[in-house]
Amino acid sequence: MFPKDQGYFFPAEWHPHIATWITFPHNDHSWQDDKLKQMYPEYFALIKAISQGEQVRINVNSPELQAFIESQLPAYGIDPAKIEFNVQPTNDAWCRDHGPAFLVKADSSDRLVVDWEYNAWGGKYPPFSDDNALPQTIASCLSLLSVSPGIIMEGGSVDFNGAGTVLTSRSCLLNKNRNPHLTQEQIETYLKNYYGVSQVLWVSDGIVGDDTDGHIDDTVRFVNANTVIAMVEPNVADDNHAVLAANLAELKQMTLLDGSPLTIIEIPMPDAVVIDGFRAPGSYANFYICNAGVLVPIFDCSQDEIALEILRQLFPDRPVIGLSAREIIWGQGSFHCLTQQEPAACV
């Protein structure tokens, strides 16, 4: 039986968390040595913010890396009691994509890990075998059952409303560098069976600078069961304008399981984030919803406050906190890409 048949489902990100998992960066896959050091203050600020409301469980590549992190916690005002370590070989930092997908069951204490395969966004950044092994390792550490669908799937490519619907993009999940043997219909069947959803909604593409082939967590995100934020680019000369306009047009044609249309809230993109001649995929959609609040990447431009104010109106029940991501984004991802929530059971 599939997880869906047993009543399991992937909850919305605003479902209460036991912890957040991250994989601490340690090599130059995403940040060269000097860039790695420059991004540490932003990375530890992210850890501190999450730790205000839940445990932060950190995959670390070695005992030496654990010792380094522990030595830094006092300087950043982080309570060591809120930090736990899982010492295992790792390749890179993007836990959203290589981390475990935790499922829960209504009115039950049962939880389950889905161990999707991971190939570093179509084999772009080998080696990735250590990261691919992490979900199974974590499931064993937590004494949780796990299932392995046997196909490539990344956490940043999907977003959930917790009420039976998942959003994704054709440019990523239908890319021949992921699962070339599968049709769109077959991929939808995997999503439904292993994430416990009943509906798959598709947009076309992702933003400039996104080396994941168009992850949804840079473009469209659920903020409640029937509302999404959609990134838009008002500047018609910008390369993101047409792509995001096309996605928006598609969203306006979509309906949810009950037949109602999506409520769509538009958020303007930040100014282009160009570092060393490279345009990074800066986007306010890459926020992370944790127990302590909604952690939003900001980029030192005028749109920052516009995005934060919109999100404050959409999340009246929790703080919306802007944190600098100008150094982190050089690695081509941000807060949502770096994190994976471990949801609490439903009882």
C-alpha cells in the first residue's frame, strides 16, 4: 500500500513543527571558501531565528565541523540546548531537496519518511551520494518507518496547502534530467500516492539564475489552504517578466478540489541580485514558515518592505521576519532551500 492509502499526507508548512533540519555547508559546491565565510553570519542568523520556536537539527559532515558550529553559537546568541547534531557524510547544504519528506496521519501519532532519490538537480553537481543517503539515515535515527519511491524528487519543486493540493512546475518535474522514463500523468500518480495529495497544479517555469530548472519555491507559495503568493516582475525589460506573467496567467485559470479559484496575491520581485557578474535567483517566495515566524529573505532594496508588509497581512498569527540573504543567495538558494521541517504528529 502507498502512504496515501494508509492515510498519510505531507502537511502544509504552517503545521506545527517538532524541529527543522538543515545540512551545514562545508565545501565549495555552492560557496567558494571566501563566500562561505561571508555567508556564515546570515546562516547563523537563520538558525537563531528558527531556534526561537523549535529544535534545529543539523546534519554535519564530521565531528570537527560540529565542534566549529558549537564554538560559534555563543557569538550569535544561540542557545545550545536548541541545537542537535547528526554526524553523517554530506555533500552540500540544500536540505530542502535532499532531506527527508516527513508525512503525518490525521488523528494519529504515526509519522513516516519518504526517501525520494536525489541527483543534485539533474546531475549538475556531483558527487551527491552522501546527500542522497540522508533521508534513510535520519529515518533510522528517529526510529521512523520509511518508503522509497525510487524516482528523483526535490522538496523545493513542490508546495502544499495541507488540504490535498500540491503545486509544481513543468520545467523541473518534466525535465529529462530527472525522470525521463515518466510521463506527466505518471509523475502525478507518484506525487499523489507518496505525498498523500489528490490534486497536482502545474505552472510552466522558474526564474533567472535558478539552477534547479524552475523550483516552485522561488515563484509560487501557498500561504493558506486557498491562497498563494505569486512573484511578479513589473519591469517588462527584465528577463523574469514574461516567465512570471505566464505563470500568473496559469494560476488564474486554476481551481482547487472544491471547485473554487485560487486566491492570488502578487508580490514584486526584488531588484536583480548580481554578484561578481552572476545573477542570483533572489526571490521573496523563498521564505520559510517555522514555529517562531515566517523568515523572509531580503536583499537591501526598496521592494523588501513591500514584500514584508504583504506577507504580514497574510500571516496575522505569526511574526514575519526579514533576514538578509545577500550572501547566502550567491549559492543560488535561500532560506526555504536550506531547511526541511519535521512536523509534529497530529495528536
